[in-house]
Amino acid sequence: MSYESYKVIHLAAIFVFLSGASALLLANPKGKGWKIVTGVASLLMLISGMGLLARLGLAKNMPGWSVGMIVIWLIISMLGHIVAKRFPAQGLKAYWVTIGLAVVAAWLGVTKPF
């Protein structure tokens, strides 16, 4: 696949993930639908992100910014599910933490500082 295809998949997965996380944290819906959506979107983000790194020739020696992004997205992915299940009253706080961490991950991806 081309770099542009990976990038479109990656961005679409990010949009779907953040929408699903918002629904999980703010609306606290019943059922597992939104949890499945965010899980699949997380997987697509990871796969397409690795594809982007491979297209850039950085897959073998991953730079620090890419490791930082992976760690941030793993935290965000776990945070939404844990808070939605165990601490639903803290959903609004977790939502803003999720948005803040997503902005930091976007900054790392755009600026590639290290």
C-alpha cells in the first residue's frame, strides 16, 4: 500500500477512536458496541502507523517520537475502557485527559522532535 493510503486509514481510525471514546466516557452507553468500535480502531491505528513507519524506512530502528506515540495511544486505549467500566462518574475528566494526550501524540507525529 502507498504512504497516502496508510495515512488515510490512520487518520480515519483516529477519528473513529476519539468519537467512540467520547461516547464511552460521556454518554456511558449500555452494551459492548462502542468498546468494540474503539478496540478495532485502536488496532487499525497501530497497524496503519506501523505501515507509515515502514514507508518512511523507520520500522527497524523506531525513533523516540514513534515509541512515545505508541505508549500514549496504549494509555488512551486502556484509559477509556477502564474508566467507562469501573469509574463512570469520572468520565468527563478522563475525556479531557484523552483529548490532551491525543494532542500530545499529534504534536509528536507532526514535529518528530526526537
